[in-house]
Amino acid sequence: MVRLLGILVLVLDVVVVLDIYRGNMDTERKVLWILIVFFLPLLGPLLYYVVAKSR
């Protein structure tokens, strides 16, 4: 069960990083969001979709 959760978090992070990479924003913002997702694996993607996608 713990492995499955870890795999799901990894897949979510990869999907979000790809979305950030393909997004239409400055390079500095992309790097910042990727670092946030990297250091906050569960909270980072949620923050990205709530804050950055709403713009």
C-alpha cells in the first residue's frame, strides 16, 4: 500500500512537472514551480493547480 502511494505521488509529480514545462510562463517561474513540486511532493502540485493555473 505504501509503495502504491509512493508511485502515485511520483506519477503526479511527473505529470505536474510536464504541465509546468509546457506552460506559457517565464523560465524563472517554471523553475520556481518545479522546485516547489520537488520539495513539497503532495502540496506542490495542489498549490500549482490552485495558484498558477488560476491566472
